[in-house]
Amino acid sequence: MSSLLRATALGLALIGLAGCTSKPVLNPSEQLVANHGYSQSQVQLAILKGIANRGWTAQKLAPGLIQADILVRGTHYAAVDIHYSASEYRISYRDSREMDYKNGSIHRNYNRWVANLDKNILRELNNLATDNIMRQSATTQN
């Protein structure tokens, strides 16, 4: 009988662990390709476009720093700092509500939102690099 009780307790514990939604906070950091020759203002513009395209709101605080936040379903709030230069950017956790933040862990949806934001910023930077290449190509052909 005690074996059955132990097996049941173990099974319930495993089910409880499988349902956990907390993950370590994601803080992406991207080194930009040097030969693309981005200016800091171009990186800033790409970040702002990536933020807007993902449904986040942005606030420029200082050169090299943008704060962005998102409110999902009127309840779940996340805020990040984005530090950037001409050669890199870094997205860092700033604040959240209803995201179960505790001891460096947070609801997995936060990480998904930040990963998608990171992808959008990279996409905007790639679009900018393509535009720069096309412009340079047109200039050298003339």
C-alpha cells in the first residue's frame, strides 16, 4: 500500500513539474555584422520599427537607450530596456506584472515575446543592410 501511495505522490509531483511555466529571463544580446556599417541612428530606427511591428510601445530616453513595453489582454505587462550602439544591441528585463517574475525566472510567454521582438529587430536590420547594399551597388554602377 505504501508503494502505491509513493507512486501516486511521485506521479502528482511530476505532473506539477510538467505544468510549470516559469523559465529563466531571456536577455538577448546581438553583435551586429561590422561590414554592414550601420550608424547608431540606423540601429535606433531599426529597433523602433521592430518594436512597433511587434505591438510594443517605445520611449527614447537617452542616446543608446530605448525603453519598450507591451500590455497583453489588458492584464499581462512586460517592460524592457534596449541598450544599443552602431555595433550591438541588448534587450534587458526591466519590469513586469502578472508574469510571475521571481528570482530571475518568469512566465515563458515573456521569453516568447522578447524572442519575437529580437527577431523583428534583426529583420529590420537585415532589411537595412539589403537597402545599403542595393544603394552601394547602384552608386558603383553609375
